[in-house]
Amino acid sequence: MSGGFKFTMLIPLLVGLFMRNSVDFENEENVQWARMFFVCGKAIELIIYGMLYFQIVGNTSEDTISVSEKDLQPPNPLAKMLGVEEEEENLPKERISHGEYDFRVLKSEFKQMVVQTFFVLLIHLQWGVPIPMVMSVLIALLNKPDNALFRIYILHHSPYGDLKRPFKKKSALDNWMGAGTKKQKKKKEKGRNGKKKRK
């Protein structure tokens, strides 16, 4: 599920272009359809969050993990695009159970979803643009199969490899960036290793 570029992530862009060029939004009926799609999509998201919540609450595992506050923060979607490198810092860590860690990650992701929904609705109410509503739902739902919590609790994948806690920070934008980010990482790692050898 994780890795390079995924063709499915082109779907929201293609749908957005189609709507812009082919759909008449002067027709109120088309706007209503876009709103209905947005509401249904958000309802599905809430159902998924509800399912994850009850699964996580029922997690009785006694395994623990050491995490810092940074491990619990959502990824910066613009960091990779702007070439900003997120350095590891020696932050204080606390030991919590896997269930507690998953719950905090879920809470953080839910807050992020609420903020995104607010801004999409603000854009629609302010300028009457319906396309972002449709695209935001498609991006969110198409990104779910790559979400760590969704894969562990809904798809029942083993929590190892790229699903080992703490989860690797990954935003929906990472799928758009594709394999290019991997090449950049390798170049940075080679550069760091070269500097270390010189020292």
C-alpha cells in the first residue's frame, strides 16, 4: 500500500478538471449534487472514525512504546514540497500503551479532518465554489487504504514493517509527490553519510 506514485491519486484531479470544463454550476441542481456528495463522503469518513474508535478502545494489548510529542503530531503536507527537512530532535519521551498511542493518533487525525472540512466549507460559502468539496472527499477516501490505523484495525494488517509504531508520518500529499521524494531522501542520506566520513 505504501510507496511510490499511485494512479488512483490522479482521480480527484481528473474529476476536478472534468467538473470545471463540463459541469454547469450556474445550474443550482448540479451544485446540490456536489453538496450531497460532500455530505455523504463526510458521513462515510465519520463512520470510519467511529469504527476505528471502538476498535482502538477495545485494544487490550499491554505492549508499550516510547514516543515524543512530535511523534503524535500530524505530518506537515507542505514540508516535502518546499524541501523543508524535519530534523530529529532530542525531545522528552513518555511510555504509553499501543492503544493509547493509537487513540492519540486518531484524535490528531480527526482534528485535522475537522479543520480541513471547515476550510472547504468556508471556500464554498464565501465564493460558491463546489469543486473543492468533491475533490476533498475523493482525496480523503482514496487515501484511507494507506492510513496506518485503517490498515491495522479495518484491513487487519500486521503492525510490522511500515506499520510499526510510531507510524511514519505521511500525508495525502505524499502520494502525489510519488517516487520523486524517495530519490530526494536517498540523495540527502548520501550527502549526510559523505559529511560524516569526511569528519
